[in-house]
Amino acid sequence: MAQTFIVKGDVVTNASTNDFGKAHFVRITATSDVTGTVFESDGSTQLGQFYLENGDTVIIEKKPADKITCGTSKGSAVGSPRG
């Protein structure tokens, strides 16, 4: 099934405490099985984790200053088509 989203930035490979340009939504695609982590803006206070199998894609909703770390993945800032 196709996903519709608004592209907002460049692709980041293996994100490490990245805020994706202060994006509210970030699309992550696993390039291998991986556990990702969302952090508060300080980069050390963990808010939660998510698991993706190789090839899985998820859109994470976060506060603009929150950061994502997710090795073996590709991620980019996106906008919601919800309007």
C-alpha cells in the first residue's frame, strides 16, 4: 500500500541524536533489523523506543526539538497529509 506524505528534508543514514531539522514527523525505513530511540532535546533523556525489521517503515511523531537515534536505517523529515 502506498503512503502519502510531504517531503521536508534530505535523507539521513543511521541517525544519531538527530532532530531532522526540527521536524514534527520523521519517516524511518530500516535497512536491517533495528531498535530506534526517541530522546528529549537534551539528547540523553529517553522518551521511548521502537523496533523495525529490515524493510519496515514507520512515521514517528515527535516534538520539534526531540531527537532520534536509529542505526541501520534511512530517515527523513516529512509532513502530514492530514492537513
